[in-house]
Amino acid sequence: MKYILSLLVLSLFFLTANAQDCFVRLQNAFDNRGANPVLDGMHKNVFISFFEDETSRCISGKVRVENNKIENIFLQIDDNTYELMNVKFYNAEKKQPTIKNGISEMIYTIEGEIFKVIFIDLLKPKK
């Protein structure tokens, strides 16, 4: 029984460590390599990185962009379909969030969620 409990605690530790690294790893890659410009339209390969309790949790999704501003956010669900994030979201100035170097500024919802959108396909290749 102690062995199983130890394995469970160890598994939870590794899952938490992976979640904490989710945004940090991506942010470091974008800081080091840079990103291509964000074009208008639907971007189907993005991560939405939710922040809570000093950790981050990344979820696949897609985002519609217009004039470097995020218009719509869709979260990918288990059956590989997308669900519109049907909640008002905004930046710190209560405006539409913008994108810099392949990552959005911090985004807030009226429900208290905090997240950033990471445009994986725009990451420049390693030199």
C-alpha cells in the first residue's frame, strides 16, 4: 500500500512539474528564436496556457486574428473538435489582446481565468 501511495505522489509531482514547465519552455524558445509575424485569419495550431496557483496548463486550440488582435478563441476538446470560448476576454487595459513575438499579452476573462495564447507555428526554426 505504501508503495502504491508513493508511486501516486511521485506521478502527481511529475505531472505538476510538466504543467509548470509548459509555458516557461515555450516562452524561452520564443525569446531565443523569435517568431514570424502573425497574419490575419484562423491559426489552428496554438496553445492556450492557463495560469493558476503559480503553474500553467496548456491546452491545444485555434484562434482567429485580425489586425494583430485576438478576435475568437476555440479550445480543442477530447474528440478533436473545437469549442468556442464563449466568454468575454480582454487585456489589462480592458481591450482586445494583442500579440508580440508569437505570444499574446496576458488575457483575462470575466470568470477570473488568466491565460496567454502561444502561436507554435510562428516559432522561427533553430539556427
